[in-house]
Amino acid sequence: MTKLRYLGKRLLLSVPVVWLGTSMTWFIIFMGPVDPAARLLSQGQLRNPAAYQAAQTQLGLNQPPFQHYLDWMWNLFTFDLGQTWLLYQGSNVNALILDFLPRTLWLGFWSVLIAVFVGVPLGFYAGMRSNTASDYVASMGGIVWRAMPNFWLGIMLLALLGGSASIFWGWDWQSWLIPLDAISGSPDMSRLHTVEGFLAATKKVLPAALVLGSASMGNEMRIGRTAVLEVRNEDYIDLAEAKGVSDRALVWKHILRNALVPLVPIITSEAFLLIGGSVLVETVFGINGIGLLFYQAAIQGDLPLVGTLMYVFILMIVGINLVQDVLYTVIDPRVGMEGA
Amino acid sequence: MTGAHEPIDDGSTDDGSTADARIDADERRDATPGAASTILPTESPALVWVGLGAGLFALEAGALANFLVSILGDGLAAASLPGTDFVAGVQSATAQVPTLLSRETIPNGGYWNGSRWVGTFMGLRPGAAWALRAGLIYCYAFAVAGWAILGYRLYRREYRVANWTPRDDVIDRFRGHGWGLFGLLVVWMFVVMAVFAPALGPTTVDKNMRNSYSNEMSYWDTETDSVETILVGDANLASQSRGDTDDRVLPMQYDDFGRFHPFGTLNTGRDLFTFIAVGSRISLVIGLLSVGLSAGIAASLALIGAYYKGRVDLGMVLVSDAIMAMPQLLLLIMLTTVLAETWVGGLYSGGFLLALIFAFTGWTYMWRSLRGPALQVAERQWIDAARSFGQRPRTIMRKHMLPYITGYLLIYGSMTLGGAIIAIAGLSFLGLGVAPPTPEWGRAINLGQDYVTTGSWHISLIPGVLITLVVTGFNALGDGIRDAIDPRSDTANESAAGRGGGA
């Protein structure tokens, strides 16, 4: 029951967070130094007062600010997101987001997966062999890997894969196992239900996911290493050893399982790094995701779309935080018990 | 009371014991006349130390004066106040003061006249002259660092009243921390590059980039076998690194005009090393400014929240959660596009605005890390004692709580600085943030993006490797400080700070 109350409290707290974040976005965009209506118009249209008036009316900027704020918030709340102005002119924003979001989610899904399945085992490996040469190599690699800028790593990876046939003695990434039409670009999300389509979409997004997950991979490796080191020094490990538990059971059952506990919340809490990083990675790899959409809307001056997308991002991050809380209560029995 | 091992803060409250301690220190010096010279073999080591410092300073006094005056001039010009002309006059006067480590003293720009190099330092090849100057600059920088360390050890052994303070242990632990020392070395070399950027590059931004068509240079024309003159801009056009062409200039090569390029040329034919050296200055200034500001915000909010608790703390949690719910990189993109055309956006090529945005979006991450330690300190008995003494809240926060979180500030500051450098580079890679003519590392990566697989691979590769190195250095320094302050702690789960919002 206490757990349910804890979760309820977290859910309740996320409401003002969404409200505050969205209000700040509204203030920056509509009360900032840039006139969103003027940004939408071309030079020629700007000299035409009628066109400017029309744009202002469409955006609702001819109303008093408070009324506009209420309207805007209500539209977002009811997911009545309107139409775009400059980018994919006149298309429905809801449809646009539904079209772009799956690619970003696909990218994020694989980057989390790669980070977990490479970073955690490497960290455990380094922790089990602490202060040996292989530990140092793995730890050093993780630290440097984490410090590399994603966009640069992406460029270098694309160069390597593009020239893979000449670098790796004839091994060509593009035609290896599943032939691709190009090494970068958007994955084809329409054929995910077929085996072939699933593999092709996965292979296409894999280099980008590797780059996007690089920072988390380094972190997870480091935390995994520390966790194993800590668990190894616990009394119950000594006890199990004294009881004559075999080495294999000791490692798999007693050390690794317990070391996993602190890692789970970390994995979700890094999701916001992934969402922020998606802009650069999608730009470098040419993936038509929601991050690239945000960036294009920002540089082309479609500020209303920028605000709407920011709202979507806020919802995503708050949602991930809630999922993390749920996982937390499932994994750690102590949560919600400290009289909170 | 836990206060028994408190460091003596200024000694003014307790005159008697301080005087005794001073006598102790004097006795230590007198009792061992030979030992007084453990560091410097003289009777008055402080005098020698000051003399050394003055000597080091004199070598670079002109450059320092010029730098300070130019900052003043920039400030006046930005605020459009009168007196800009006067300051420009002073600036040209300070430029005349001879300094050892300037391109005027050790010039590397010259030309081959058929039999020997003209205009370079002692007739050396331009590359050798440049290497000499760069080497001297780094020697000078390490001499200054050594001088500072010497001063600290002198003070600690000979002049400080107390025999031991808790901070000594922290510094001794750091001295034995190889990884942290590596970080310090990298950070120091980066800082030196930023500080000496104008003297370090083989050419200047003004001559090679901004006004390349107002500057002439001489070169040896192999076709006519004579010395010709050409505009720098035209020479740049003929040394562009675009793929596999013959014109490309790779690292450590000369172009056709006898100019040496330590890192090769950009795709525009400009010198990459000069670009990177000046870019490091911008990165460092923005990074320091933003981290300083966000550390200030984070520390004051953490202290206020920990002191008053309850609703104040809850409100801060809500605000910071709301800011963190907007991914930092996206917030940066949104704010830079919205604010780019305001007057703040024009200051320092947009760098000042970037630093401000960084500070106001990034304090939350640091605040999160400081909140725990601040709450812990607020529970201690001496806070209650100070409160019952009638001390004002502000004094309590500053004198009794702040000293306990400054260590954490240093750790997260160092890690955030690395993240800020990545994020600034990421923004300028996207074409946002620092405005185009001003060099920035991320833009060099963007410029070379199309040539990575070709013969001009160096344009993207070198800045990326340097960013990785510098960020690793800042993270290592943070690790070292953390281990020195509290060897048992581990901040791995807070390390999101070091990633600049995922750039």
C-alpha cells in the first residue's frame, strides 16, 4: 500500500513539472524577443500588412497574452496540435509527430539495448578482474569512449563503415548479411513485422544507436564495475565461499545478480541524455526522427512547432521518470518505506 | 563538539594561541638554520621567490597589458561608450612593449629568397621557428606552474603558522593520484593553449581569416625563380584541403607559399592550428563563465533549500525537475535561436549569451549533486548552535555550511566544464551558438565532415581527438579531486554532468 501511495505521490508531482516546463516554453517562444508571426513570413510577405495580420490571427497572437496562454495550454493538453507553417507546410502536426516519433523510439530502443548489453558485461568483467591489465584496458576504453563527442564519433563511424571494404580486407558493411540501400538514412519502419524488414531496419539504425548509446555505455560500465567490487567485499560472499559454493555459482548467483540492482535505475535515468543527443545523431546519420524535426523547425523559424515538440519531449521525459519509479519500487523493497 | 579539528579560519578571534603558534613557527626556523633552506638554499627564500616571479612576469608584461587593455576596449565598444579611440591608442602602445614569447620576437612568417629564409627567426625554416616559439611558450607555462608550486610549498613549510591543516591531506592525496595528475596536466596544457592563443598559432586570425584580402605576403615562385607577392586570401585559395587534390596541406607540411601548417589547412585554405588555438580560447571562456555562474546558482539554491527545507526545498525540486524535463541540448537550441538577435547575442560572437543560457539550464544538474551534501550539513549540531547563538541565516550558510560543499563544487565544476566544451562544439557543429567568423572546434569538424574518407582526413579528425582529450582531462581532474577530498565516495552515478546534455 505504501508503494502505491509513493507512486501516486510521484504521479501527482509530475503534473506541476509538466505544467511548469510547458509554461516556460510558452514564455520563451511567445513572450521572447522574437515575434513568432514575423518569423513565419518571408521577406516579401513581411511588407504586406494583411499577411502579417493573418499570421497573427492564425497563431492567436491578437488576443491578450493570458488568453493566448490558456488557449495554447488547452490545445496542447487536448493534443490539438494544429498545423505546421514552414516545415512540411500545412501538414497536421499530430500526423507529423506520429510519423517521425517511431524512428526516434527505434533508435533510442537500440541504443539503450546496445549500451546495456555491451557496457554492463564489460563493467562486470573489469570488476571481476580488478586491477589487472584487462581491467585497466576496459576502464580506460570506457572513459575515453564516454568523452568522445557523439557527432564526431558518428562521422568517424560512417567514414569507417563507408570505406569498410578497403579497410577490413573486403568485409563490406553495406552488403554484409542484409544488403542495405545506403549506410545512413532513415530506417524503413513499415516492414517491421516481417523478419527481413525487422533485420534491415535494425541494421540501418545500429551504427547510430551505437554512437547515441556511447555515453551511457561508459557510465554503465563504470557503475557495473563499482557494483561488482562492492558486492565482492560483502560478508555473504565470504560466507558462501566458506560454505563451499562453487566458483561458477558464486559469480553468477551471488555476485552478478546483486550487482545488477543499482544498475536498473541508472539505465532509465540516462534516457534524457539519449533524447537530447538524438538531435545531433539524427543530423549526422540523416535519420528523419523527431530530434531532427525539432532542429529543422528551430533553424527555419517555425517556432510554434518548436514549442509543440518541446511539449512532446517534456511528456516523454516525465513518462520515463515515472517508469523508473515503478521499476524502482519493484526492484528495491525499501522504496516508500522510509516514512515518506 | 565536532569543531575540535576545525581549520583556523583567520586567526582574528583567538589572538593568544595564534601568537604562540607564530612563535613556534619562528622557533622551527631558528632552531634549524640549515633546514630553513630545504627548498631554496638562501636565508630569505620568500625574497628569492618574489624575485623569480617578477622575472617571469617581466618576460610577458607587455602581452598581459595588451590583453587587459584589449578587454577594456571590447567592453567599451560593446557598451558603445566614448573613449574607444583612446583605448585603441593605449593598446597599440602596449603592443610595442617587447615580450619574449610573441610572434614579433620569434617570427615564423618568412619567405625563401632562393638561397636562404628571409624574415624568420635567425633564418630558421618557418616550421622550426614556429616549433621553437611553441616550445618556449610551453616551457614558460611550466615554469610559471613550477613557480606557483614552489611558492605553495615554501609557504606551507616556512611561513604558515599551523603545522598541519586538513587541506594538506587533500593536496597530498592528490599528489599521489596519477590519473588526477594526468588530468591536471591536460587541463593545464589546454589552458595555456587558450591563454597564449595569439602567440601560439603560426599566423593570426586577423591576417589569415578575417582580413585575408587586406594582407600581402611574399613567397618564392618556383616557376619564375623569383620572390613574388600575393594576397593572403589568394594564397589560401591555392592551399585548400578538399579531398585528394594536389593543393591539400596535411599536418606538419608546407604549402606552396612557404607557410608552415602544424595541423594542415582547412577546406578554405586557412590554417587549422590557428583556428583551433583561438577556438580553444572561446571554449574555455564560455565554459568557465557558464560553469562559474551555474555553480554560483546551484550552491546558493542548495544552501537555501537545505537551510529552510520544507516548501522552499519542494519548490526548488519542482523548478529543477521542470527544467530537466526539457533536454538541455534542445533547450539550448531553442534559446539560442530565440535570443540570437538581441544585443546580448552580439557580445563576444554570441559566446556570452551561450554561457548565460548554459548557466541557467545547467545549474539543475549541479544542484542535484549538491543537495544531498548540503542537507547533510544542515543536520549537524553546529548549525543548531549557530542558530541559537542568534547568527543570521546568511552568515550561517556562508560560514558554516558553504565550506563543506566547496569540494563537491570543484568536482562537479570540473566535470561540467568538459560537458560544456562538448555541448558548445555540438552546437557550433549544427551552426548555432558561436557566430561563424569566430573559430570554434565544432565548426572545424563540420567543415571537414565531407572529406573524412578522402586525403583531407585531418580537418575533422584533429579537433575531435583534441575534444576527447580535453574532456577526458577534465573528467580525470574531477576524479582526482573527488578521491583527494573523500577517498571513499564514488560519483559515477552523477556523471551525467560530464556529458553536456548528450551532445
